[in-house]
Amino acid sequence: MDQQIPIENKKSFWRNESVLVCGMLVFYGVCILGLVGAVIWGLGQRSRRIAANATSTAFAVATQEVRATATAAARITEQADYEIVETFSTNSEHWEYGAQNSEYWTGSKVIANGVYIWNVDKVKKTFISRQGFYRGKSSKDFDVYVDTKIVEGNPGEVCTGLLFRTTLRGWQNGTYAFSLCNNSYFEINYRDIAGWESISGWQYSDVIHPSDWNRIEVNARGDHFTLRINHAVVFEFTDDRQPEGGLGMFIGIKEENPAVVWFDNFGYQPVR
């Protein structure tokens, strides 16, 4: 027959088993609580790092924006002191105006409501039309800017900009051209009797407002040129082919579709 465990021994056995189970439960409970605490601590640390990084990034962005705003404000203050600032409230600088009818286009140039408006009603063939600045007959070192807005025109088909260091023998014989188009691309070219030569190639810039006002600016010092759009430097180059020349504004139409371009706030400052 099987030997029976005494009653006292059975109680002791179950008591020991209970203690062991409770001990294991306590142990696992402590482990689980520790794990949960570690996870919570890790998440807290991660949140603090993310918050710190976000704060640092936000501070850096804010600092950059403040600097950009301060730079733009400084440029605006500087430009307010230009020798000539044409606001187009009148035609004080003798800009061409009236009906236009050439082999390239028909339309009009009008000064109204403080804006110089070029209405291109019909495009006969791809063209560039310019308007010279009569006071800048031959400039060497200078700063010049103009605000321009392409009001109508298919994206990428209408461009506007500044001509500078244009030879007095005609722009086809030597000039630099800073073009901005209504697809957020710009280009710097040189033109002479041999034709057009791209200096920069077409470049995209997110500082361009395709359907709003843009300020185009050129700073010329000897053979070095700095070009800005909306107060941001977008290109610099060195070229000695045109040591001096005139200034002007222009529009360029690539397709046979109507367009409207506005100009405002033409500023000119000779540097002597």
C-alpha cells in the first residue's frame, strides 16, 4: 500500500508551495512594474528630447526669419535713399507710353494708378520688348531695382526683368539681361551680335512669387555683379565684356498668347 503523508506534513507542503507561488508572483510583479517604469521613463526622455529638438529647431527657424526680415528691412531702408525712385505716380522719367503696334506685338503701355502697365493684346511672334531708362545713359557701377508682376500669361511663357550695361549702339550689340518668369525660374544672359549666351542657365528659386509682385535687383561693381530677387541673393558672376552701359526694363513672350505685365518702384543709384 502507498505510504500516506502525515496531515502535518501535507499542511507544511501546501504552505511552502503557497509561499513559493506568492514569492514568484511578487517577483514577476516587481519585474513588470520595473519594465513599465523603464518604458515610461524612456518615453519621458524621448519626449523631452523631441521637445528640446523642436524648441531648438523652432528657435533656429525663428532666428533665421528674424535675420531675413532684418536684412530685407535694411535693404528697403537703403533703397529709400536711392538717387532716383520712380513710383509711376507720374511720368517724371519719360517712359514710353501709348498704343503699341510692331511686327512682334500689338497692345499698349499705360501709366495708371501708380503702375506702369504693359498690355500685350496680340503676339505676332516670340519677342522681347524693352524700355530704356534715359538718365542711365552710361553707368559703370550702380544699384538698380524694380518691382514687377506678371498679371496674365501662361506659366513659363511670360518673363520680365532688367537689362543692364547695355551698349549705346543698341542692346543687340551688347547687354546683360536678368529674366524672371512666371513659373518661378530665372536666368542671366549676355547678348551681342553673335546672339544670346546663358550665363546662369535656367534656375528655380522658391523666393519667386509666380503670380505676385517680385523685386528684381542688380548691384554692379566693376566686372562683378550680384543679383537679388525679393532681397535674397540668387546669383553672382564676374564678366568684363560690358564695362559700362545703359539700363532698361523688358518683357519676353515665348508663345503667341496675350499677357499683362506691371512695373512699379524703379530705383537707381549710381556708385561713384
